[in-house]
Amino acid sequence: MSDIHPPPKSGSKLALLAQRLRGAGTTLSDLATATGWQAHTIRSAITGLRKRGFRIERTRSETAESSIYRLTTPSQRKRRSK
């Protein structure tokens, strides 16, 4: 059975972050502008989304010097057996 955590609370900055990561994705700079957070806070929030079961890819942009973060499909986390 999969162990997917609930999505971020609607209207929260974490939900805004997840929304911005959908589709083509975005850069840390764009996310900082949208949320008002610093880059290290955004990277931490992305880690939190990953722990909730979201799958997030980081790729290098060919035209820009920064990475593009993009939300893909939720991962299927397996429960550990005892």
C-alpha cells in the first residue's frame, strides 16, 4: 500500500510553491519573488514536499545559469516492514 502524505494546505506558501513547480517548472529566483523567501528556505520547502511524496526534478537550463525545478508525478513511497 502506498504511503502518500497529504498535499499542502490550500492558500499556503507551500501550496503556491507546489503550484509554481507544475508544468515547465521554475527557478529559485522566480520562487523567491513569488514567496518572499530566501533560496535556502525554498530548498528546504522543496525537501519537505519530497518528504510528502512529491517527485521534484532539478535540471540545468540551457539558456540560463540557474537550475529549473519541476514537479513530476507523486512518488510511491513504500512502508517499511517490521
